[in-house]
Amino acid sequence: MKKRALRSAVLAFEVLALVIAIAAAAVIFLSWRLAQGPVALDLLKPSVEFAIERRLPPGYDAVIESMELHSAEARGEYRLQLQGLTLVSEESREAASAPEILMTFDLGDFLAGEIGPKTVTAQGASFRIIRREDLNVDIPIVKRPSSKSRGDQLSAMLDGRLLKSAFESAELSDARITFLDVASGRAWAAPHTQVHLRRTENGLAALLEGKIDMGGVGDGAKAGVKAEADYDIEMDVINVVVDGDNFPVGDLLSTFYGDRAAIVDAPVSGRAVIAFTSEGDVLTSKFDARVGEGFLRLGGARRAVSHIEWETGFDPLTNRFSIDRFEFDLEGAKGTATGEVSISFGDDIRQPESISFELASEEIVVTAPDELPAPLAFSALGLDGQYFVSDRRLALSSLEAEFGGLAARGMLTFLRPRGFDGGPDPSPGVIADIDIDGSLDPEGVLAIWPRSLATGARDWVEARLETAVIDNIDFSMNLVPGAIPEDGGFPDEALTLTFDARNGKAHYIQGMTPMRNGSGRGVLHGNSFLLTVDSARIGDVAIRRGEVSFPVFWPKWRPTYYRFTADGAAEDMLAVLDEAPLSLLSKVNLSASQFSGEARAEIEIMRPNKRDVPPEDYGYEGEATFKNMTIAELIGGIQLSNASGTVDLKTRSMTVSSKAEIAEDAPIEMTWRQNFYKEDGPSKVSLSGVFNSSTGDLFGVSTRRFLRGPVAFEAEALGDFGAFETLDVKTDFKDAALMMDALGWRKPTGAPAAGELAMAFNRDGVAVKRLSVEGDNVNIFGALSFDANGALQKADLPRFYLADAADFAVTAQRDAAGTLDLTAVGDFLNVGPLVQDTLEGSAAPESDSGLVWGQGVNVRARIDQIALREGVLYRDGALDLFRDAERLQALDFSAFSADGKPLTMTMALTGAEDGPERAIEARTSAIGELMKGIFGLDSIAGGEGSMRIALHQTGKPGFEGELEARNLQVVNAPLLARIFSAGSLDGLANLLNGEGIDFSYAYGKFDYADGVVSVDDMRATGSSVGITAEGVVGVGAGGQADLNGAVAPLYAINSVLGNAPIIGDILVGKKGEGILAFSYRVSGETGNPSVFVNPLSALTPGIFRQLMQPQRETAPEEEAAPAETPGEDSAPQPQ
């Protein structure tokens, strides 16, 4: 048994020795052969190709053009050269290739059991990296692992064959790496890439360096990359440093994550330093990068980038990035930030679930020219929160910022939901609650207020709010996703911003007096704005409460409202309301200066929310109360006083209800509705109460000469003050006295009478459509019309009845030439008072009567009875008269006295070249009655004669006259009796006061002007006496007289010699005097004058008589009766 075992061992050693000998022989032979030159190993190609294919994924083939073995320079080293290596896929496409691969082997390594090449070099190799449609990245020629993780594969490689083999280094030079993205169809190439891998004392070191051609992406420059790595086998740590330059990150993001992820269109350069274990666990990382000039897409907007730089580190234990420096300068913002960011992943590391962050900045400037007027600088900004990727929700649990002098603190959540079924994204959602400390002026408010947010309110602040201090600002938002419609409206409840305002100056309506010293509180909602004013002033008006209200911003151009409540002086309030564009008073021809008193007003002004608004688009509404009001300088200069009432203001109208006094003891109640637009009809003024003579001035109707006392009335006028369209008045004259002095008529107080007046006003004039006054002693009714200048155009008064004054009918019509044809027909007319007023100067002169004559007037009157002064009646009166625009041109009057004696009056031209051109001549057979009716002289009876009155030319007052009469009798003439008594002619005086004195002839000239009659060459002669007179006499009560003349008793005998030639003039003197006559003088008030006579003048020839002055004066008796009364006489006393 032992021998057999020994024999077997000897046999084994022999076989082993034989194998070793053979191997040694082969090695010796191979060494000898290699010394002669390379040895072709084509016979071994199938085996080598088979070995390579086993390392490839299924379906790949390896093809080698040739194989040679070379002897290396170092002893015992050999170099295997593979030429034309190509790896082909099952689709017969080239997957990788290498023109030449050199592998160095050391025989000593084989003998030591270290299998594998010592060095590997490849020149011009190329291979592809593919990102497949399932988004997995593979190198096609590398077999996919079965179940191990990539970390396990890396660990196995580093801990296994590579470090236990003879490997020392590997190098790829001038290699070409191609990246193909199947999903996007994009391809990149990295030609001339260098790859180095070498074994170190502690492990491995690697280097990759090259330029990547991105296919023309960016500015066409190639992206450079350099990666260095080392592996410490003892520490089991891999350190990688990657430097990149000019990388188009946007294209990379678009390729890997789709176009929506391509937020950067700018070159990115930087460095990444990463340390991880062979198991793939990251230990530390640090990233420094810079985004160059380009574009950044944020929120769908493409913004230009100047640069973005950051320095970050990653702590795998806390899974947080520390941002040591983040600096950015891009369109719309620039600044710096620091902080920490952590990213949470789910099952897929390529899809982060959320990003948490704590960021702080000391300087950020936001520039938004479309939204903000100037860059907005944040001096401090702190953001703590989280971004949820799948929800696209940003939640800031803490927000702190300092900007524009403000400090803000709060929270904010922002959500951008995705559309359903591929539809458009709905509007974002926002939840915010922020407190803001600090104060702003309007400019500061606008600096932080985006133009697209609450545009209407922002425009108002920009255009209207000049100064203010705004503080105590609170901001909250609860905007539901999808709540903003496509048309851009903002939900009102989604936003609330409150603030306090003080020391404000606001132009609530452009052009009007601004509001000053305003204080209050504002509330801005998503679609509305309300500024409540607690106190302010508008000019001199104190505002107790006010509002600026924007009920809605959207839809556009909806109304905004300005409301205020004020107490104070009415004139101050009205001055504000009368400013353009309101012009409330100017619309009705009034001004604020006409008003004084106390008022309280609540006014609302509506203005469409536009930049430019025409006045007619404004709206008004309000109520006001007033008291102790005085309104001056109304129509006719009248004044309303002690007015109290209310004002109701609307957009298209104003209604005033008031109690006032239109004059002393003339209270009224007034309702005035003023329409501002013609299409709404005329304005209306309703008056009731009591008026007196001054009240008619309100409507431009003077009543002062016809009315005394209070009159109850109701009046209604349509139209504006000063431009009425119609006026209807009903009156009760019972408690008033009515008078018409020109006709001597008067209605006493207490006598019933009522009146109605209906007037219509237009640009052509005034139409009195209905005029009536009815009472016990009055009945007037009819219609009148006047042109714009006040000239009567038409009249129709069927009845004009004033008891004992007038009873006739009047019609009038102005023809095309402008002449008024007037006809009066009736039973009775009393013109005595009118004649008296004319003579005594109270009536207007011919050229200043106050009447508008137009082109003239033709009068035709037929009156059965005409009454003159002192009860003188004429019957069957007929008057035909024509007066042109300047003066009376024709007159023809005829009548009969009570006893049938005729009276005629005619006007004719005098023919005088100098002086009066017209004269009226009256002829009658009862001159005494005419003198009584015209001059009120009841001391003349009988007689026939004429009276001629010459009218002065226009502009000169009064008239000239000449009287001539015969066979008249003077009875009861007190003044003449006193002259006779003063001359000791008592018999004549007694006769004058008794039976009277007959005068066979009387003549005289007179001139009347300004209530004074000038007498010249007045004389009267009879058988018993002759008398002359000249001088002046004032007409009416209080008139002054200054007459002188002579009295010749027994005139028939005394004047005989007066007819003798020459001697008669010497002895008698003037006509009407005698040889024996005494001179006299009358002076003083006509009611009780002083009479002077000169008895010595009776002995003086007539030619010298005028030189003699009266020698004694007869003073009036203290108890003398009134003038013109029989017995009023005093005997003259010689001096």
C-alpha cells in the first residue's frame, strides 16, 4: 500500500515537472519569439471576443481586427495590443469602439497570483451614454446589475477584484463620449475627453477632463468639465471635486425633467465637492456656482439675469443645505441671502416632496416698473417656511421684512394649483396675516402698492391724496384658489388691509377746494375701499364725518362716493358746492356771497371711477338743514331773512323747503324744486304766506305804489330764479289797502278782495294770460303781453272797474311797425288826481315816464263821463292821441260840460323856429269850470275863452302856457280879498266874498316846470277893479309864492285916460292898471302867505309905480282858516 502511494506521488511530481518544463519551455520560446518581434495572436481572437462578450449585455458582439503581443521594455513585462475593437448591438449598431487598446502584463504578477493587466491605455475610444424613455441612464455596453444597488456595486468593485489584481493605472485619451436622450431626442458629445484612473498607496485616484459640445445650446461655447476623485480604502471615503464651466443648465433640466423644469436659460459655472462612502452614502458636500448672463423663468415670466451666485454646503446627517452666500441680480430684483434649506424625498430621489428653508437677507431691491413707481428696497428680510413640490404650495410660517420705513411680521401661504384634465391652471390661492409697524406718506404708500392691486383706490391715492401720515397697518388675505375669474376681478372678502390716516390733504374732486387736516381710518378689501374721515376741513367748513367709498373696483368704471357731514356757516358750505364741476348755485344764477346763516349738511357726491369725468356724469345726493338764514340780492334786490328749512339734493334736482320773511311782516313758506337738466322739465317754486309791497320785487313786479299792508298769497313759478317760465299767483287783499292814486281810488283795509295772476315768460317777453282782481269796489280781469323790453304788445281787459274811479274796457295791439293801437271804451274815468299829480310834479315828465313806448302809441278813447278835479264832470268824452317814441305828436279831445257847454283840445305845431314847436289849445264856453277841473280853482265861474299850452322839446321839463278869457266872475278868492283889504278896498273885498266881482277880460302867460308856475303879464279887468300880477307860485302843499302887481279900483273910470296916446302910458302904466292904483307883493307859503301893499303908490303916475315898494306888511293871523277858505283874510296895516 505504501509502495503504491509512493509510486503515485512520484508520478504526480513527474507530471508537474513535465508541465513546468513545458511551461518553462513555452515561456522561453515566447521570450525568444518576442525578442524577434511582435507575436500575432489571431488564433486567440475568438477566445478573447468570447470573454469580452460575456461581460456585455445580451445581444452584443465584440469584434477585434487583430491581436499582437509585444515585449515591453521592463524585464518580465509584456504588452497586449488590440486593434480595431468594436462592440456591436443586436441591431448591428456600433455601441462602442477603440482603434487601439494596449494592456501591460507582468509575468511576476501572474506568478504571484495577481491576475490582470498592470496598465491599460486606449486611444480615440468612443462610447455612448443613453437616457432611456423610462428615464434610466445606462451605458449600453455595461451589463445591468441584477439586484444589487449601485452602492453595492461600487463597494464590490472597490473591495474586490480591482484592488486585488495587478492593476496600477488606466487611461483613455482623446476619447469621445456621446450622451443620447431617447425621450427628448437630444444628443451631446464630449470629444477629446481624457480619463485617468490610477492606483494609489491608500486606494484609487481618478481624473476626467474635457469639453462637452451641447449641440449649439446657449451661446455656442462648449461646456468644460473637470472631475477629480480619490478613494481611501482604509477610510472607505470617496472624495470628488467637479468643476464645471459654461454649462447650459436649462437644457439639462429640460432634458431630464421636461421643458417646465427648464427655468434657467443661462450658462452655469461652479464647483461641487462631495465625499461619500463606497456604499454610496454621502458624507459631506459643498456647491459653489455662478449663473451667468441669460434668462430665468419665474412664475411663467421670462426675466433677464445678470448673474446669480451661491455657496452652499450639505449636511447628510440633517439632510440640510447651508447657504453661506446667495447673491443675485436679475430683472426685477437683486440682493443677497443666507440660510438653510432641506429637501425631503419620497420613494423616487428624482422627485423631491418638499423643500424647507430658513432664509435671511440684509439687502434686497425689487424693481417692477409696471407695478411700482421706483425700486423697492428691503433692508432686512427673513423667510421661514416650506415649499411642497407636488402641491406647488409655498407656506411661510414666519415672514419678517423691513422696507420703506416699515417693519412687517406675519405668515403667508401661496398655492398654485394645476388645472383639471390638462386645462389651464386656476388662479392662485393666498393666505396671509401680516402686521405692519411704521408710518408712510402717500408717496411711500404708492412705492409699495402694486399698480394692478385695487387699481381704483391706488389711482385715487396717487391723484387725490396729496399729504397724509398713514400708520397702524394690518394686512390679511384669504384668497381661495380659482377665485379670480378670467376677467380679472378680485374677490372682496379675499383681502383686508386696514390703516389709520391723519393730517391728510385730499383732492376729493379735482378743481374743488381740497380737504385738509383729515384724520380717520381706511379699509381696503379685494374689490372695494372705504376711507372713513373722523374730522377734516374743506376751506372754512368743518367736516364732522366723511367717507371716500369705492364699492367695487371691478367691473371697471363703477361709481365712487364722497360723503361728508358738516356744520357751520352756510356761505362757506355753499362756496364749496358752487365750485366746478358741481356749480350748484351758478346753475341757478346765485352765488354763495348772497347767503349767511347756520347750516348742517350731509352730502354724497358720486363720481365714476375714471381718470377723466365730464361734469354731467357726476351724481349728488344729500340733505341739509339751515336756520337764521339771510339771502340777499335776490330778484329786484329783495332779501329773505330769518329763513329756516331743509334742502334735499339729488343728482338731477334740488328741493328747498323753507320758512322765511321776504320783507318786514311778510312771512312766507317756500318749496323750491330746481331741476338741473332741461329734459326733466322746468324748476318749480311754490310760495305761500304773506307779502307786502316789497314782495313783488321777487318776481320783478313793483307794487309799492299800489299796495300797503299784508296780503295772503299762494304762488307757483316754473323755471329758475331770475328766469321764470310761468308764474301763477292767488292773493287775498282783505287785510291790505290797495290804491291807484292816479285815478283817486283806494280799497281800504278790511274790504274783501281777491286776485289771480297767471304769467308766462319767454325770450320774447311776458304774457299775462290771466289777470283778475275782484272785490266789493273793484273788478278787473283780462290779459296782457309785453315784449322783452317791457313794451306792451297786446292788452285785452274787458272790465276795468274801480268804484268811483274807472269803469271801462281796454284793448291794445302793437302793429308790425311797433306802434301800439289802444282803445278804451266805457262809462266813467276819473283823471282829476292824475291832472293834479302832473301839475304838482309827482308824475313823471314826458321824457322820463318809465314807460316803454316802442315806436309809439295811438289812443282812441270813448268815455261817457270824465271826472276832473273838484268834481268837475264832462260827458261824451272822445280822445284821439298819437305819441311816437320820443314825444306827443297829435291830440284831439272833445267833451261837454255838465250843462252841455263844449270843450275841445287840439295839438298843433307852433311854427316857431326857436322855442316850443308843439302847442295844445283848449277852447271852452265854461272857462271857470275848466280852470276848476285842471287847476282846482273854484273861485272862477262862467266865462268863455281859451288856454294854450306850448310843450317844450324833449329833455326840457314842463311847458309854457297862455290864458285868455272874457265875461268871467271871481267869487270867494281869499288871497285876492286880502290884497283888497290891505289896500283899504274893503268894499271890493266884501263884494268878492259875497256876490263876486265880474271881469270882462283876463289874460296872462305862465310857464310850468318842476312844480313851479311862473306868471308873466297876468291881468284881469272889470268895471269895478283891475289887477295885474307877475312872479312865481309853487304848486301843491308847502309851495312858496312870490308875486307882485297892482290893483286899480273903479277900473272903468280909472283907466279912461289910459287909452290916450302917450299920456295914457305915463299915467296908467301897465295894462290892467289905472291912474290911481296901489302896488302889492305876496310872499311865503301858498297856504298862508304874507301880503304887502304900498298906499303911496296910488298917488304915483303909472310909469313910476313899479319903483315904489310896499310900505307895510300884513302878517297872517294866527287863527286864520286854511287857504282857499272864505273869510281867510287880514286887514293891511300901514307902516
